Amino acid sequence: MSEDKTEGTHSLDHIDCDVCRRREQAELDRIKAQQNRWVQRCIMVAECLNRLRIIPRIIVAGYGWATWLVISWFMGLQDPGTQQAALVTTVCALAPAIFGFYMQGGVTGGGKGGSYKK
């Protein structure tokens, strides 16, 4: 009879191990699913920023604001010199180039919609 008890105990241990493995696998699957959702959300945000061209718009707006500040500063000077005039000329001369890069750069990206650049 002692042999039957030990065999029964071993089979229960084996069943318990299978249950533990299944629980661990289920937990790992749940963690992977959460990570995949997070990655998908990040990709969606990146694609939205790319489609709406948020970063280039911020750069162009920031450059426009900086140009405005430089011109205002220059106009407020009592006796502007050649160095100040060169700075304002350079800043104002680069504005069309920055805007040109913005206009020529289209939305690019793979994803579901393919390439958006025209």
C-alpha cells in the first residue's frame, strides 16, 4: 500500500507542475499582450504626429518667432552696427530656405497606408 501512496503523490505533483506551468504561461502571455498594446499605442501616436506633421510645423513656427524677435531687437537698437545687420540679414535670409524644406518634405511612412509622400 505504501507504493500506491507514493505513486499517487507523484502523479499529483506532476499535475500541480502542469497547472503551475500553465499559470506561468498565461501570466507571460498577459504581460506580452500588455507590451504589445503599449507598442501599438506608441506607433499610433508616432503615425499621427507624422501624418499631421506636428514637428515640422513647430520648427517653422519657432523659426518665425525667433525671426520676429531678432527683427524687433534690431529695430530697437539706437545705433546698429554692421555685425547686428549681418545677423538680421542671415536670419531673414534663412527663413525662405526653412520654409522651403517644410513645403518640400511630405509625410512619409510605411504602416497601413503605405507612403504618403507626394
